[in-house]
Amino acid sequence: MNAPTAPQHLLPTIAIRAMPAALVDALQARFGKQFSTAMAVREHHGRDESSFSVPPPAAVVFAESTADVADAVKLASDYAVPVIPFGVGSSLEGHLLAVQGGISLDVSRMNAILSVNADDLTVTVQPGVTRKQLNEAIKDTGLFFPIDPGADASIGGMCATRASGTNAVRYGTMRENVLALEVVTASGEVIYTGTRAKKSSAGYDLTRLMVGSEGTLGVITAATVKVYPLPEAISAAICSFPSIEAAVRSTIQVIQLGVPIARVELIDANTVRMVNTYAKLGLREEPLLLMEFHGSPTGVKEQAELVQEIATDHGGQAFEWASTPEERTRLWTARHNAYFAAVQSRPGCKVISTDTCVPISRLADCLLDSVTEADASGIPYFLVGHVGDGNFHFGYLIDPDNTEEREKAEQLNHALVSRALALEGTCTGEHGVGLHKMDFLLAETGAGAVAMMRAIKQALDPQNILNPGKIFRL
Amino acid sequence: MNAPTAPQHLLPTIAIRAMPAALVDALQARFGKQFSTAMAVREHHGRDESSFSVPPPAAVVFAESTADVADAVKLASDYAVPVIPFGVGSSLEGHLLAVQGGISLDVSRMNAILSVNADDLTVTVQPGVTRKQLNEAIKDTGLFFPIDPGADASIGGMCATRASGTNAVRYGTMRENVLALEVVTASGEVIYTGTRAKKSSAGYDLTRLMVGSEGTLGVITAATVKVYPLPEAISAAICSFPSIEAAVRSTIQVIQLGVPIARVELIDANTVRMVNTYAKLGLREEPLLLMEFHGSPTGVKEQAELVQEIATDHGGQAFEWASTPEERTRLWTARHNAYFAAVQSRPGCKVISTDTCVPISRLADCLLDSVTEADASGIPYFLVGHVGDGNFHFGYLIDPDNTEEREKAEQLNHALVSRALALEGTCTGEHGVGLHKMDFLLAETGAGAVAMMRAIKQALDPQNILNPGKIFRL
């Protein structure tokens, strides 16, 4: 690990590749109404939840099948033009932006549940299926898909960014929950990266190579993921703390004791205030932990009692419990609305999100100094965290037209990442590298690892057409 | 998935690459007493637990540091000579055999525990540390490393084959339990694939690309792995069943109900007989399940009661419980001695191991027909299984000099793999591909995925010096 030496450049040099008329004609001929060059459609596909603004893609293809994806990629390959897979547009780091031009390949219409194997706890879906859609589709089987990144993201996009979220502390991330993928390669070939077997030692782990590759190594056209029996009992709790430190130290102790907690989320007082205003919740405006326990009724009771004891030892109070789905939904409103509440608190703002993740023993060191810095900066922010995993997010709310604010926010982010790397952590727990963290990735892993990533990219996509200009400069 | 069309060739064509005298001199100069070309040393490094016999490596280097590994690989690279990492020699599929000649790089002396981060539930070790050594070293911390492939394998070797074993049903495999690796690349450069953060979206997942790459993409020189708090309560049980089917159907139900069982191992009547003879155990010579439950005292009791109920419904009887470590060890003796008991039951025999793994709902279909076939063949065999994961092993005990027996055993294996692939399973749950399963891998994943693996190999090891001739033909 090397400390990043200077705030990174916000965007790589943009060199838009030409979109030949012959390719436009060929796509039009092949895809008809599934193809568009209308500016409104292009613009919709030229932005995500990041704060970057770049020219939109030259065209959009709406794929409805694996064959559509394969043909679109083949045509792009014939003309060496970029292809950028697009799910619902909820990525945070500029992953979807056409920094080298080309085609946005929208897979949102590929939204079929292909198979539900309830006996094996697996489902296979097309990439445009969203996590909420999946859970709705399987709710009658007594199963659920736990990965919850907040946004109602597409499963394809969640694979591509190695997403996780609130339930990861117990159920793992997309890394642990994807069994197999169908992928269209840079030459338009369809490959299969695994089977439905729970474990395998059959060759290189192409599944996990694709998970987190951000569309740069292939286009995901189907995913087999793990699902879980709905717990017999679920209990949620909210607890206020006198300080962020008290909340964090409670969390650390819970994790170190091996309590199989399903969710443990931090929200700082600032963000509680924003949520109270946005959703009229009336929560105590103090740092709070939102927790959830899954298991047998006895198991949940045991966990809850132990955690309440730990929290009380750290000054936690105003415990509020929820056992019915309706009560739980109300408690979780605070967490699920945090992002929107923050954005609305400063009309016209853009969010610069941080995503550091550190070993749990380093969490307090990493978080508390960064809070002090953020408070001193004067930049408004929200702070939420999947603290059970050592992962938290500042969202700096900047005026996008104010260069000074943007730079200040980037300096805060830079200081935070430097701190996290020095504490043996990562610059991104779940959002991915995209455009925003290329220099951080280099600082984190070193030039050797990035060179290895680049060599893999060049071997699998020699024309650099799959979402070029992301993760590393190429 | 394509059905394999014919029994695979047992060994690829062997083309031994020359070992230039200048390289021998250079290795001798650099490594002195850590270098050997003595035939006894070479022969020790030229065999593993597979049934193959090929000429030994030309030389052996005993690495004592990452710098030693880097220098050995650099020298090998200068002369385009193969390098084969060697841990304890317990691999089952010919991984360690020098099919293209070259240097065996023995890392067993790199056996230091580099750091124990008890608060974060991680440890970092050199690759020659064995799993038992690791557990001995951390036992006073209240933590344990759960992955148990049977043999006292090295952590480096376990990473390289994506090993798992008896505890995987609850704790996952090496895929889920390796956080980060230090790796020497084909050019002798040292790279780092991750951090100690529990999760990360920082670029391509080089950790999991290396895990299971069987020494073909890099030499692992350090590994950071997850460890777990020793459960508050552990209970083990043994239960006999009237048939393999009854034992398997019990297991399927336990898994489908989501019981967090820590171990559930099948041993067939045949193998119980062998173990009784070998270890004088006096177990009922019927199919049995060995199970273990981890958790709080109440949680363990709940699990055990539920499982006993399910087993009894399937005709399970003669339940024997063990709660103290000594009692548990006695029960587990049967499982841990199965391999050696089987080998001793037929003096001079070699074992051909199968390693299929299927989705749990297909386990009975896959296993029962294969038992019928094995019984009909007349080849002696043992049968054990990590049945909670859908993974089981036949060990066909063949006379290595009897071609007919070898072919019969390979035909059994072939029929079993074909069945597993048709049931959406894998040819190898945990042993790896090595020399033995290259055709099976092709049948399982298809030519496209193998071509992608080969492209990655060629990009990262253009001279094909890292354990060449394994996983796929190259």
C-alpha cells in the first residue's frame, strides 16, 4: 500500500471515439425500434448518480435477449466502438458514462426470472431484474435475496460493481452470492462461468473475475445467485448513542464477539436531522444504530439481549424494537431515505460519496478523524455506514458549479482514503472504482496489481471496447 | 454444459523442457544449500497423492522468503524453465508433477505466522504454514481456522486448489475465506491482491483469480485468511441409516430447512468396515452421518433436536452424541481415517478419487446411481461425502499395474462426472483440475470459458513457466 500522493484528477482525458455511419446503419437494421440516437434517450443513458458530467453515448441499444447483446457487441467489435452496459443507472462512480463515446447497451428489458430452484436455494435471472423485483417474485417460496445496496439496482449492475449493502455483515456481498454467470465476451461470444454447484475447484474463478469488473471484461446476460430461507424470526431495533464513537465502539464489540447480526447501520445526528425533516420521523437527533436480528425466536432473543447489553454499556438508550414487518419498515425508513433526504436538504446539490472500508478494529480510528475534518470543512454532508463490515459513506453535498466546494470535498475524500489505506483498508467497499477512484486503486494495490488487471483486460478485450476508461486508464 | 464424449486421456503428452546447465549453476550460486538436484529430493517432489507416475523435476529450490521465491522465478523466467510450487505434497490430481520438467519450488520452510489480528478475525501466514499448525498457533486467542480438507495441507496449497472439506457447509471454502494474497508473478515481481478489509470493490478480484489457479498464474508467498471465534458450544453426533438414500435424504432436508449445521459427512457401510478394521472402532457397519453443531448452547440444542427428528423420520438410529473435545475426536476418527483405512485395505493399491459436487436437490440422483455402478464394477472403493454441500468422493482402489482396473475406474469416474454435469454440477468440488480433469473441465464449462482461462494464462505467463500443463493443455 502506498499513500496516494495528491488529490486525483477528477476525470481522465476524454477522447471520444467516432461512431461510424455504417455502424449506425447496421445497428438500425439489426435492432429497429430497439435502437435510438434520440438526444433524450442518449442523455438518459449518459448520467448516473455520480457528480460527473460528460457527453452522452452516441446511441442506445435496448437488448431484449442474450442474442441481442451478442449481436450488439459483435457489431461494436467490428467497428472498434465502445459498449457500455446499462441497468437502472444507479451507479455512483461514473461507471455508465461514455467517456470514450460509443453505445449504451441497456439491458433493463432483460428482466425475466429464468428459474427458481427453491430446493437448492438458487435463482437464475436476467441482468435487468432488480433486487426488489426478485424478492417480489420469490416471496411465496419462503426465500429472499439479501443483498440490499439501498437503490433498487439491477442484479446485473450489482454483479458488475460487486455490490453489498445493509445485509452483507451476515450474508456477504455479491462476491459470495453469485454462483455462475452467462457473459457475452468482447468478441460477442457467449460463455458460462460456473454451474449451480455450491462450490467448485474447476479452473480459474471466472465468476468472481466478472463480479466487480464493472462491464470492462464482458456483458453479464444471466446470473445465478444464492437465496436464503426467510428467517423464522426477525427483530429490528433502533438505539441512540451519546456520540458516534460510542455507537462505533458498540458495533466493534458486537462483531468481535461473533454475534451473527444481520444488519448494523450507523446514521449520524446530522443525517437523522435530515431524515426527520424529509420523512417526518421524530427520531432523537443523536447518532443511532439500526440493527436487525435473524434466526430462530430463541436465537434472535439471545442476540438482541446481548447486543442491548453491549449498547447500554456504551451509553446507548431509547431502544425501540420492531418485530412486525410494518414496524420494521418504519424503522428502516430512516436508513432508506438518508440519501434522498440529504440531497433534498440542499436543493441543486450533487453528492460526492466516499466508500472506504477498514478492518473492524480500525473503524473508530478511521471514522472519527474524518468526522472532525468534515465538520471543520464547512461542507454539508451526510454520514451513514454499514459499520458491522467496517464500511461507511460520507456524502458531501456540493454545489456542482462551485469549484472550491468540489475541491474541498475531494480533499476530504482524499484524506479519508489515505487514512483508510494506512489502516489496511480499501478505498471502495462496495461502490466500485469507475472514473473516480483510479488513482486510489493504484495507491491501494500498487502498480504491480494494476498492471496485472490491465494485462487481463488487454487479453480479454484487445480493442478496449468494453466500458473503456474505467478502473484504470487505458 | 456438454457431456464429455469419451473417457479422457490419462495424461497429456509429456514434453520435458531442458534444464540448462547455466540455470543449474545460477540456482546453485544463489541458493547454495537451499538447492538440490539429488535424485531422492527430486523424487520426493515428483509425486503427490494422485495415481500418476511421471519423471521427477530436474531440481528443487527450498525457498525461505518471498525474496527467495521471486529470485527463483526470475531465474526460471530467464531460461523459460517451468516452476512448480510445492507445499506438503497432499494434492490429489497430479498438480505437483513436473510434466514439462523444471524446478520444484518448495515453500514448506516459509512457515511463519506473520500476524494474528484477533480483533478483526484475520491472520496472515506464509504459504508453508499448515492448517493444523495455524490452529495450534491461534488456539489461545479463542479463534480457529475452519477449513479442513482432511490432509494437514499447507495454506498455500489450499489457496491454490480452492480447498474446502468438512466445515465448508457452514464456513465456506478457501474462495470465501481468503482476504488477500501476496503473489510472485511469472516475471518474479511481488504483487498484493487485496487488503484486510472484509469487503472491497477495488478493481478485478485478483485474490479469487489466484485462489484455485493451481500455481499456474503466480506463486503465493503470503495469505491473509479469515478466522472465527471458537463456538461457545460444540456438539457432534453420529447416526446410522438403513441405506445411503436415507442418509442423503435426511441431509437434503436439513440443508433445505436452513439449519446452520457445521459439518455433515456421509460414510458408506463399506468404508465404515474399513475404518473399523483400521482403527478398531466397532461402529455399526451401516451408512452413517457424522454431524457437528456450532453455536450458543441453546442454538446447538435447537439444531441438534431438529436434525435428530429429521434423521429419525428417515430411519436414522443409534444416535451417539459427543460434547467434550475428546469424545468428538473419537467420533471424527472414523472420518479422518477413511482414506488411510481404505488404502491399507488393499496393500499396494493406488486411489483414483472422484470429486463431483451437485446442487443439493440432485444429490440423491447423482450419488445412488453411481453407487450401483461402482458395486457392479467389482472395483473396491470407499465412499465419503461432504454431503451438506452436495460434494462426495469415491476412492477407487486400483492395482496401479492392472490396466484393466485403471480403465474400469476411469470409466466409473467418467460416468459419474457426466451424470453430475447433467445435473448442473461440477466435476470438482474441491480437489482441482490438475492433470486429471482437463477434459472434464472443457465438458463442464465449454470451450469459450476455457479459451478465456487460457487467454488469461497467456497474458500473465507468456512463457508458460508457472506449473505448465495443468488445468488446460498449453
